[in-house]
Amino acid sequence: MRNRISAMTIALLAAIAAHAENELSPEAVEAQGAVVGEIVLEKHNIFDLDNPEENNWLYRWANRLHVVTQDKVIRKQLLLKEGEPFSARLLQESERILRRNDYLWDVSLDVTEVEDGKAKINVLTRDVWTLLPDISVSRSGGENRTKYGLEDTNLLGRGQTLRVARIETVDRVSRRFEFADQHLGRSWVSGFLRLADNSDGRSNILSLVRPFIQLDSRWSAGLRLVDDERRTALYSLGDEAAEFQSEQQYASLFHGWSGGLKDGWVQRWTAGVVYDENTFFDVPEPTLLQAIPDNRKLIYPFIGIEIVEDKFEESANRNRIGRTEDFYLGTRFQGTVGYAAESFGSDRDAFVYNAQASKGFGSLTRKALLLGATASGRVEDGEAVNTRIDLSVDYYRRQSEKRVFFMSASGTYGDKLDLDNPVRLGGKSGLRGYPLRYQNAESKVLFTVEQRYFTDWYPWRLFRVGGAIFFDAGRSFGDRPLVEEEQGWLKDVGIGLRLAPTRGGTTKIAHIDLAFPLDGDASIDDVQILLEAKRSF
């Protein structure tokens, strides 16, 4: 009898809990006509000291030294305001905004109670350690990349990024200073500054942007300035074959406006002006053939339109390990067109265009298909030049909580491309078993099949572990910037280990791959070892 009563009691409590949870669901609270009441911030430090596995001297020390994200930084990003009507959409959109921050690992917003028509909202966040020596060594396509520096992606808990680094790649050595703030002076203006002194020139960027904050935002504006000088190499079968020096002066100023979210759709307009001057010349002290692109100076006003459907889905263990992911499954189109004229100061008359579109089908809970397309180029004297069209298809199939089958197909079509805008295929652009920039042409296709595994292994409670078995196949075709032997289809197979830090201020996943090329010329190593950090699995 006791067992029966106990079972009945448990079932009753479960039913009550389920009923209460349903009443407090965002949609149910909004249907009640509630307003936003108290917003409580539940901020967690890096380690949970109530968990015996995390309560040790090192993790206690880390918690004491870490400055937890300030209240004003979190509250600024909440679209819900006390006293305003409660909105389930704004609750979910606030979660997505907060999850974009690298300095927060966990984010959840929940209604904990509704009393006298006021919804009490709990905002749960967990910080990560953000002050780090920025030291990394990566290898892809047979080439190494090293980085030494210091960075803090949540400076004094203010959500700001400060970074100094020395980066050495196959192309150049760069000494770099960066500062970024998503909320300058508590505003929604995002600021970014980069000053880089490079072995082959410089790279300076200043950006000030007030974006469309949410789907229902009514305006945006921005300014971007770029001053860049560098040496660029043209490749043939993974080896440098020609080179040129370039200098770019770029500036853009824009303003956007919108009628807001209506019936699940948003329409936005943008207008602005662009100054884009690219000058090309011989490399000082050249060691290779000099292949110099034609100079370009384009000054043009532009107008753009963006159409967005309100359709998002949360998932986990797809592109990341053990972390909530936000996927866009709606229909989106964005396009701009401008006209550069000699009368404006340009060196030619040209229409300049750019367009992007994406659409999702299915659900990440089972299987989903994500489609994407971009197109860009110019029309000069009635002729299309520098035309580039990119198409992509990503397919996810959830096999179990710990296994996902992933397949991707992409293609690029280019026509009359500028010499400084080649289409490349190699170790860092999808073919993991081959050198960097192994094939270079106007067009390419690439296929990837990957079986992904997500484990419960959590070493020292510092990073999550996953793995993958993969197959890549691709080829380039069309005109080539340099005389290059036709290689046809290239294929590789491989295995990889994935390590996703859960306590450090990065969303990147460490990739440790062994890739085995199945084609190519005799100069290619039988196995490629790749060490990289990527934002996706």
C-alpha cells in the first residue's frame, strides 16, 4: 500500500509540476496578458563550487580572480523591460543575443512566477575565464601558423575585448592590437579597432555600427574604414608561383530603416555610399614572377533591401559540443546595388551588386536541410565582370543524442574574376588532405561527408570531447590565373578529434585531424596533420 501511495504521490507531483511549467511557458504567460515584473540576474562564476568535482584550490583561485560580467552589461542586452507587456518572442530573442557573447557559456531566461499580472523573469548566465595568454600553434595544408599574445574578451566584466598578438603565417608576420566593444557608452553602437604592423605592410580597421538590434528594430547606421597594404601570392599546386603588392583604401557610410516585424516577417532598407580604391604594384625585392592586377577605384552610392522571416530553432550537439546552438531556419534575402560613375570620381562606370539568400527545411531535432546562396560582381559597359556565385547545402541527421550524420555540398561559379580574387581549393578551404591553395581557378565544387560523435567525456571539467570520421571530394575548373596542371577530382579520408573548451573565453573548437589524400601529384605527403581552431565541429 505504501508503495502504491508513493507511486501515486510521485505521479501527482509530476502532473502538478508539468501543469505549472505549462502555465509558466512564455507563450502561456503572454496569453495571460502579463507585464514584465522583476528581472532577477542569476550570475554564475566559472566553476560551480557546490560540485565536488569543481571544488579544488585551482578552480577556487580562478573564481576569486575572475571579474564576473557586470549587471549593466547583461541588462543592456535584454529586450524585455520592467513594466512593459511580456513577449515570448522578446524573451527568446534576448537569449539569442546573450548567447552570441563569447564570455558567456550558459544563458537561459525563464518565467519563475506570475503574480498580480506581473511575470518574474530569471536570467541565468555562467561566465568563462577570459583573460588568457593568446598562444596557439596550428597546421593545415602542410603550413604552420603561430600566435603569441594576450587577450581579454570580457575586460573587467564590461563585455569589451582587448587583444595584443604576434601572428606568423605562411604569408606574413603581423603585430596586432585590437579593441572591441559591443555597447559603447552603454549604447547599442558596436565599435571595433584594429592596428596591425605587418612584415609586408599594414592592416588598420575602424568600425562603428549601430545594427538592427532585434527583428522589430526600426533603424541602423554605421561607418567602416579600412587602410590595408600587403603582399599577395598566387599559387599553383600548393606552391607560390607569382606575387604582387596591393594597397586598399576603403570607406563606407550607411543608414538603414524598417517598419519592424509584421506577421512574422521583417523588411529592411539600407542606403549609403562606398569609396573603394585598390592599387597594385610590384613587390619590393621580388622573388617570384610579378603578376599585377588592374587598378580599381569605385565610388558609388548604393541601396539595399533585406527580407527576414522570424524562424529560429535551438539545438545542441550539431556544430558544437554540449552548448546551446541557435539555427536560422527561415527564409532570408539581402541584396544591394550601387552605381559607380566617372563623374563621381571612379575610374569607370559600373553597377556593383551583392546578394545573399538562405532557407531552412525540417528540424534539427531529427533532420534538417540548410540552403545558402551568394552572388556578387560588377557590370561594366554591358558586360558582367568579377562575377562570383556561391551555393551551399548542409544536411544534418540526428541518429542519437551522441551521433549526428552531416553532409555538405558547395559550389562556386566565377567568370572574368579580378586577378586578386581567385577561387581556391585546398587544405584550408575544404580538402583536408591537400596543401593550402592546391587548386586555383574560377570555379570549384566540394563535397563533405562526416560522421560526428559527441561523448560525455569531460576531462578535468575543462573541455568536452568529440570525434569525426570524414570524406572530402572536390575539384576546380575554368580559367586559371596561372598555368597549372589539371588535377581533376581530388579526394581524401580521415579521422579527427574535437576538443571544445567550456571554461575559456572562446567558442572555437580545437580540431586535431589526420587526413589521407587519395589523389594528387607525387609531391603530396601520404598523410596531412591538421591542428586548427574553428567555430564549428
